[in-house]
Amino acid sequence: MLLNDPDEIIAQRASWSLGPVVADSGPDKIENFLRRLMWRVNPESGDNPLGVPEAIGEIGARAFEQVRPFVPVLLQYSDDEQLLPGILQAIGRIGHSSPATIEPHMDFLISTLTDERPSIFGNAALAMLRIDRRRAEEVLAKVEARDRTARIYYNGAYQMIRLREIAQLEDDRLNEFCFISRETEATPPPGGTVP
């Protein structure tokens, strides 16, 4: 239930913790757990789906063979603006481990870079960088998005960052414990860091 916590750091940490536990449980159990998570995304479940895409991404980063058939299903919910940031984060995490799993969906990912909402274009840019840094920088230049800013949780703190600066972050932190915040209204103080 911590996946639904209103504190996004707690929700993210829940997904980061859930990923390796589920991924180590064996193929059949992974598939069953992914089905349970996908049911929570379905509006018919009546459940709160926030945090579920992120959890699927963390499982898929470690068990991409099992998550591969679920990626197209997850993308069917991309018209839900509350779920889209998490879906983009999941694509990036899965694609970092298995670019081939996400390659059929790259046009969708690139299309979201033109969205005006920081939580959307920021997560799309982060996903691109996780999947293919060189290609991401080329695409960002083409869509003229490099100077857009988004709020990122990175290295244990929130900060506002231009998309072109994300590419300068250290790979180990970029690919693990960071995310683009859903709280996009925060503005940086003069020093540039959001507390």
C-alpha cells in the first residue's frame, strides 16, 4: 500500500524496494504478481493505481523477460494523465536493462517529449537517457526541449534541472535512485535547489 503514499519519496522507495524482492521470486510468481499489479491499474478494480507503473518498472528492470508482454498493456493506460509520469518512468527503467523491450514503443516515448507538462516531458527525457544517452541528446535537440526545466529527485534531494543537465548526471544515480517529480509547481529559490 505504500505505493499509494501521498509522499512521493515514500511511494518511490516502496517501488524501489518491491522490484528486487519480486524479481527474485521466480518466473511464475513474477508473472502472477505483475498480473495483480496490472489489475490495480484497471479502473474496474476500484483500486488506487498510483505507484503501480513505477513498481512494474522496477520489477521489469530486473525481470524484463517476464514484464515484456505487460508493456503494451501498461501503455494502453497512457491517456490517464495521473498514470503517464509513472508509465514513462517504468519505460525508462525497463529500457535501461533491455532496450529491445522498449524499442517498439520509442515513437510513443519521443512524442511525449513535446508535452508541456514537466512531469511528462521530464520523465520522457529521463527515460530516453536511461535507454540510449546519445540518441536522447539528439532527440532533445530536435524537439528544442533541452532548456525546459523539471523537478528531479536526485542524490537524496529535490532540485530544478534543465533537461540538458540531466545528461551530465552520474549514470549510477541516474539509472537507480532518481525520478522526475509529479509536483511540478515548485519553483526554485535563487540558489536553484528546491528543498
